[in-house]
Amino acid sequence: MEKRSTTQQTNRVQGEGNYDAAREYNKHTRRFVKSGRVSETAREAEPKTAEEAKELRDAEEAGKSRAKGRPQDPAPD
């Protein structure tokens, strides 16, 4: 049986999550928030048409319908 180094074993941990990916995601998220572009980016992501808004609402409802046992989002529409 081949013995792996501790570094190789650590990089392969996937049980409760990928620690390296989580660390990288958190680093980039903090950098983005500090950039001050959150509001601007949120406005850019808003639906451009009524049809696009409806598609997004429908997709959200479809997702919620599959979330068994999860409380409904208390945020207003």
C-alpha cells in the first residue's frame, strides 16, 4: 500500500467540504465586499425585462418547492 504525505492527504479532504476551495471562496468574497461594488453589481444583475423577472420568480418558486422541510424565505417579494 502506497503511503501518502500529509500534504497530499490534506488536499484530498472532501468529507464535510473542500477546505481549500472554501478558503479561496472566502478570500475572494471578502475582497469583493471591500471593493465597494456590491450595490453596483446587484443593480447590474436585476432583471432587464418583465419576462426575465417572471422567469426568475418561477425558477425561485421551483427551487423552493423542492426544499422539503425548509422554512419559506421570510423576505418580502
